[in-house]
Amino acid sequence: MRIRITTTLLALCVLAPIAINSLLSSQTRAEQDWMTFTSKEGRFSIEMPGQPVKTETHQKSFVGTVTNHIFTAESGKDTFTVDYSDIPHVALHFAGPDTVYKHAKGALLKQTFSKETSYTDVTVSGVKGKKLVYDTPPVQGHPEMRGDAILVLVGARLYVIDGVVRETEADAKSQRFLSSVKITK
């Protein structure tokens, strides 16, 4: 019995530092995977956990077709997205910025089946916008997630910068992501 305990303690003493180093190493590696991504066409730069994938969607409306340019990077179950679209001037003229923000917020919440927890004013690169915090519904096999999004209208271009992160890590990761955005006019 005494030998077994000593062997177990010895194994713990030897293996624990290896396990801790491995855990710290993978966490450090994940932090190092973050990079500054710049889109000259989109006129923005932001820190993301790796090179984002670009997609486009086209939505027809009564004022014309709106093209969304979407840049998405994933890290585990976390998703970080920058989506920008040029709003037709006619729509912007008649609707105004508040209506554009309201529709963008509604579309984001509807698309993610989420519930708004806060909606406040924010300034990004000297431009006033909105910050939306929302909770996503629990899905089997997925941890609780929280979304933090910034909506900014620069001229006729709407930016929706959105991070959906595990609830337990949302503050640090979302802060890193959202605070790094720089938009040029």
C-alpha cells in the first residue's frame, strides 16, 4: 500500500507539471493565433482568431440589391464576424440611421433566435453606433453562448461586428475582438 501511494504521488508530481504546461501551451497557442486582419475594400481592420473566410450574400429589396460582405473566423465553438454592406442612398435618405440600426438589430436577433440583453450607444473610430448584447438559446451539445455586436453606419456603409462566445469567456474574448476594430472613412 505504501509503495502504491508513493508511486501515485511520484506520478502526480512528475505528470502534473507536464499537464499544466500542456494546458498553458495550448492556451498560449490559441492566444497567439489571433491576428490583425485588414480589408482595404471594407475599410476596416480588426483582431480575429485566425484568417477569416469571406462570403457574400445578395438580398433584393424594393430599393435595390444589398450585398453583404461577411468575414468569419471561428475558434472552437466561438464565432467572430465582420459583415459590411452598402445601403442604397434612397433607403438611407428615407429611413434614416435609427431605422437602419433597428432593422439590422432585428435581423441579427431573428437569425440567431436570440434575446436582447442590452442595447446602448457606442463610438467606434470616432463614429457613433450601437452595441447589442444578446443571449443565444441553449442548444444540445453546445454551451450557453453570448453575443456582443457593434453596429456602425459610416456614410452609407453599415458594419455589423459580432462575436458569439461561450458565456464563461464572453467578456475577455468579446472585449479583445470589439475593442480592436478600426474603421477608416
